[in-house]
Amino acid sequence: MRTRIIRRIGAAAIALVSLGGCAGSVSLDEPLEGTPWRLVQIDGQSVSGGANPQAEPRVQFDAGTQRMSGSGGCNAISGNYRRSGSVLRIGPVMSTRRACADAGFNALEARFVSVLESTSGYNIRGAQLTLMDARSMPLAVLEPGLRP
């Protein structure tokens, strides 16, 4: 009787250890490709799209075509990208040429495009994508958002 209880406790302990090992390998990070990313921070400054979420600068990466598409906030943007491990190269970025009603949007859009083209690497932690320069310094932070 006592031996049977000890065996059951041992089996339960082995099962818990095995399941614990599996839990460590499950990633809760959003995938780079297929996730619509919206800009929330650039150059350390918070960004708000205002009342219109369609006016938020955003991008989405397509693994099948190796293309990035989205919006700078006013104009549609797109370009090729290459990814290998944590290395990410984007560009050149093409943009439509609509005039934005707000000069602030023009400046933000120009900076966003510049950041995309300056990106050398990326990091995803949970639901945050950080674009980094060649020195691994953060350029911009994006979070999941609406589809471009």
C-alpha cells in the first residue's frame, strides 16, 4: 500500500516536471509576419493616432512576398524587407504623395519612413515590436493594431 502511494507521488512529480519544461518553450510573443503593427513610440516619444485609428502609422510584414505595407498616417507605404534571426532590413520604402492636412502628421510620417529604412534589427517581447538601429538602440516601438 505504502509503495503504491510513493509510486503515484513519483509519477505525479515526473509529470509536473515534464509539463513545466513544455511551458517554458511556449512563446507568447506576437509573430513579426502577419501581425498588423501600429506605431506607439518613436525616438522615445509616445505617438497617438488621435480619434481616427486609420490615421495611425502602421505596418504589416508578409512572409510570402517579403513585402512590408501599411500607412505613414496619411500616405500608403510599402517596400521590401529581409529578415534573418533578429536582423531586419526594410526598404527602400515607397509612399503615395497625398498632402496631409496636419503638418504634424507630415513630420511624423517622414520620421516613421526614415526609421523603417534605418532599421537594422528587431526584438519582440510579448505584444511589443521594437525596431533597432545598427547599434541595437531602439528607434520605434509598435504594438498590434488594425490591419493596414
